[in-house]
Amino acid sequence: MVLLLSGAALLVLGLFAGTMLVAAPLGLASGAAGLALWVLFPLFCIVGYALCVVGARAGLLAGLSFAISCLLLVLGLAAAVALVLAGAALVQTVGSTVSLWYVLIVAGLLGSIGAAARSAAAHEPAAR
């Protein structure tokens, strides 16, 4: 239970770091996203996910993994929407959009891997 709670806390911090990386170029967060957010976003998401998997019961594992994947995909989609709106000049960005690209790639990749793993597991025949 402690591993699950620790993993969930790290995962929330990782998702928060990713959210700040999306919000900063849009001017929704004060200041710029520092190097710590760039490093901690993927690190906390991966370590938090690993701790959640280790600490979760077997019956909870598939749903938990899918929920985490969905959260990462939503974050990646938010970055994609921000990039499209900035590209269409509907939103003025504060500084560079590199952090948006970073979140799009990292969150999109991690979320897609998790969702694909669930899809692959759903199509496997049950073990006898």
C-alpha cells in the first residue's frame, strides 16, 4: 500500500510538472518552466508508474495502468492543441514552444505505450 501511495504521489507530481510545461508558454503560469520540470516530468511519471504497478493488487493493475495512460494522453493532447492554436496565431505564446513539443512527445509516447499494452493484453487468450 505504501508503494502504491508513493507512486501515486510521484505520478501526480510528474503530471503537475508536465502541466506546468504546457501552461508556461501559454502564459497561464507565472514565470518560465525551469530545468527541474523538464527532468522531473518524465522521471516522476515513470518512477511513479513503476511504484504503482509494484504496489497495486493484480486485479487493480490493468485499470490503474489504463488510467495513468489516459492521463498522459490527455496531457499530450493538451500540448498538441496548444501547438495548433499557437501555429494558427489564435494564441500568443510567451517565449518558445519547445516545452509543448517535449510534453507532446514524452506524454504521447508514454501514454500510447501504456494504452497499447492494455489493448494487446485484451486480445491475448486467457492462460489455462
